[in-house]
Amino acid sequence: MDTPTRKRHTAEETHWKTSDDFLIDDENLHDQLPSVEEIRMSAASAGRVSSSSSSKASCRPVMMICMAAVAICALVIGLSVGLTNDNKNQEATDAATSTSTDDGTWGEDPPQESRLDQAIAFLSAITEPAEFADLYTPRRRAARWMAEEDPMQYLIPTDLEEGREFIERYVAVLIYFSMNGPLWGVQLDFLTDKHICEWQVEYPAGDGGASRKVGIGCDENYFVSNFHLPGNSLKGTIPVEIGEYKLESLNLNSNQIVGHIPATLVKSNANMILLALQHNDLTGTIPQWMGSMTEMEVLYLGNNKFSGSLPSEMAQMSSLQSLALSKNELFGDLSVLQALPSLSHVYADRNLFEGTFQETFDYMPQLKELDMSSNKLKGTLPEFFFKMTNLQILDLSDNEMDGPIPNVIPEGSRLKYLSLFANGFDGTIPSSIENAQSLTHVDLSANYLRGTIPTALGSLTNLKYLFLAENRFTEGPIPSWISNLPNLQDLSLRETGLTGSIPSFLTSMSNLILLDVQKNALVGTIPPKRVGSGVSKLRFILLNRNQLTGTIPYELSRLSTLDMLLVDHNSFTGSLNEICGREMIPRVTADCKGATPEIKCDCCSVCCAEGDDSCNDQPYLGNLDPIWENSFVRRFYEFGPSITFDGVEPTQRK
């Protein structure tokens, strides 16, 4: 951006002569006068003149002595008079420069204040004066930089309103010194000769999006309006002086900030639109004064250490559209959100919220994304969620809800992501789910659902993730309609009462990455061409705890994308030692323990013995990644506390 046209104030240093400039240099004057020895030597030399001179000549020494005596007297008198006049001049000068005190006495002028003293005196109106006492406090350092080191050398103001530009620069410098500025990842031209409106970096647009500015942004009058320093290694507490800004947005997310949100933010920022402080270490409660920020549209406080309940004053934030409170220690109910009809995005997962959903979100026609996973919410699933015409994300997983899933999903539903994992829902999967043709993610695992797995799911051709594990479905084969899902990447049917053999359509599912059919009653063999040749992306094959037989196909060992193979607690035979020669050995479990093991495997992660049911009995979950939060792209596959794989195929890893 162009440099703002603004008068640059400088302090001109004018040297004024003092009384010291007019003092006589006594030492130099003394050096110019003859010494006593010089006078004596001169007299002695004169006495040695020859006595054979004429009478006129004989009187010459006497005359010379007399003349010398007269000269000496004249010099002494002149020096005395000069010193006396000097003293009188000095007294006159002192009198002219002295001031009368209250008690009628005369004293000297106090010394002129330095620029630093002037700056501290002015800044004490917004900073506690005691903060300047220590030479090494961030506030003292900031004041010194402003007064002595700032290349701009602003005139030290005396009026707060006229000194707003000076104050805003001081606050920026203070944030730098108090929040680890020298070690920031990007310095953003802080502490340079540029105007603070230029203390920023603009990153170019990517994939057709808009460019992004990081640093300080200003309004048309060149006053600070936006302060964005996300992910820049800021440490420490937010200085209270930040309230001197009149901000539209403050973004300090993904740093290492501690302490509370300063209450001074509300001082001049009632019109703030965005406050993003997520991914820090902030503590305390969500302040009541937050309710006075009625223009706020985006409030992100997730991934901190906030506790307590939501203040009732938040009901005044009528403009709020996006609220992120994820991963804190907040508790209580959500009733305050009823008064916020403009909410479109609510993320309050991984907290301790309680209560039910009845009527809490019923009056939010704009709601698009709702994540309340991993709380303590109870009650049944309200029908109004499925009738919301704008709702796209509904994540209520890992709560204590129960009852049936309402069979009221209307045609044209825009729902993309539905996760009800780990609740107590019962009944059947509603057939109306076929109306949600936009669904890419369905997770109904770990409930008490019964009946047959409905064919309606087979019409959801956009599905990428289908998790139905740990339910009480009617026994039967792997549904054939799964072959109608060309985009399917993750399929989990663990412990769902499956019978029969592994179907042949798996050969043609070229996008399949995860196949989980653990803990069922599957029988038969694994045909060599069904897993390994036609399924080019398969990374996780979980076949353990079934009744499968035959030789493990060598194609499995040669599957270049393989990260995990679980075949224990079956009746397989053969060898998996070819896997041991790979550069990256996958996690493999097999029945390879004992004197005569069924499987030969020298590099298996776990070797189980026949009849040992406790071996490898941990649950392997593949649905724990919050996919929607990463634009529906897998970041990792987590199957347990210490079993995690990234979302990149082994053949693409560096």
C-alpha cells in the first residue's frame, strides 16, 4: 500500500548557551601570567650588568627594577578588577536565571525533562505509572523505543485525543516487547521507520481466493482497525492497553497466549465484528461484558482452557453468526443461544455441556453447521434438525442421547455430514435418509440400532465415509448395494452381525481405503484377485475375529499402499514374511505364535496363539478424525491411543 500522507513530527534539538559558556578559564589565564620564579630570575639577571658602565648606565638597573615593580602591580590590579567584574556578571546571570520559590527564596530552574520522561508522563494516562519504574519491563522498553529509538521521532504529545497516533504506535510496540516479538515467525516490519499501517505482510491469493493480510490494518484515517497475528509465536498475556484501539477485528489464534481476555477490549471496541483467540492457553470464564459487543459476528474461543457456564449477557449479541467454543471446560446448558437467531455456525464440541436440545436450536433458521460432539447432552434427537433447510453439518457424537432417529428427512435436504456416533439411539435407520443426497459422511456407530441395514443408503452416491459399526442389525451378508457407492473411501461394518463371504464387488471399488469387517461371522477365503490387484488405494484391511479360512494371498504382501493388516483369530495358513522385506513395514497381526503357528510372520506387530481370546482384543476405530473440520479431507487415521497413521498414502510420503 502507499505510504500514508501524514505529517511526520520530529523533535528539533536547539542548543542554548548557558552561563558556563561565559566563565573565564582560570587555569589558562594563570598559564599566561609570569611566575614568581620568572620574576626573580629576571631581577637577578638585571643585577649582573657590568659596573663599568657610565653613570647613566649605572642608573639603568635601578630603573629597570622600578619598571618591573610597576608592571607587576599593574597586572595584579588588573587581574583583581577583572575577577571582580566577572563575579558581578556571574551574579547578574544567576539572578536572571533563578526563580522565586513560595517562601520568597530564590532557587535554580529544574533540569529540562528528557524525551523519555516526557513520554512516560504522557503514557501514564493509559499505563499504570508503576509499570515504568523497572528499566526492563515491556512498557518501559516500549516507552524508551518511542522516545529514543523510533526512526519517526514523533513529537511527544500532551493531549490524549491529539496523541492518538502516538498511543497506537506505542501499543503496537508494547505488544511486540511483551509478547515475544524478537522471536516471532514473521516480523511484519514491526519497529521500523514505516507507519504502523504498513506493519503487515500480504500473502497472495491461492486457488482463486482473496489475498490475505497479516499484521496491522487501518481505516481510511490511518488509525488501527484490524490486528491480525495468527500463528506467529506470540507468548505471554495480552496487554490491557490493546483496548486503546478501536478495532473491527482481532485475530491472535494459534499462538501461546496465557491469562484472561483483557476487560479493556470492551472500552473502545463495542463495534468489533471478529474476535479470534482460538488455539491458545487462555483461562478464566467467558466474561459477562462480552454481551455488550452487540455488533460481533464471529467469536472464536475454542481450544483454550476456559471454564464456567455461558453468561446470560451473551443473549445480547444479536449479530453473532459464528461461535466456536470447542475443547474447553465449559459446562451448563445452552439456553442462552436461543436468543441468537443469526447463528449459522456453532462449534461447542469437547466440553461438559449438559441438558437437552429441545427448543434450544429450534429458532435458528440460518443454522448451517452444528458440532456438539463429546459433551454430556441427553434426551432425544429433535425433528427440527432435519427440517432445517440450511443445515449441512450435524455432529452430535459421543453424548448421552437416546431414542429413535426421526424418519422426517425431507427431499432436497442439504445435509452433508451426519454423525451420531457413541450415543444410545435405538430403532432402525430411517428410510428417509435417501432424501439427503448431498451426504458424504454418515457415522451411526456404537448405538443400539436394529433391523436390516437399509438399501436406502445405497442411493447416496456421494458417500465417502460410512460407519455403521457396533450396532444390533439383523444378521446377513455384506450388503450388495455398497457396490453402488463409487466414491466410498472408508467402510466400517465391525460387529454388525455379518455373515457369508467377502463379496466380489470389492475388486471394483478403486477408491476404497479402509475396509473394516472385524468381529463378525464371515467365512470362506480371500480370492487372490479380490484384494491386492483391483483395489489400488486400500491401506487398512481389518479382517480379524471372523471365521475365514485358506491361504493368505501373496498379493496382500505386495500391496504397496498397505498400512495395516489384521488377520488374527481366523483359520488362515501361509506366510507373511514377504512383508518383512519392505522398507516401511505395516502393522500386522496374525496367529503366528506357538511351536506350530498357523501363520509364519517374523515381523508381525502382534502374534496371537490359538485359543488366546485376550490377544489383540482392543477396539480398532477408524472414525475419530473430525473430517468436516478439514474440508472433508482425512488428516489421519487413528485406531487407538498409539496407533495413528497420517492421511497420506505410503507411496506418496517423503
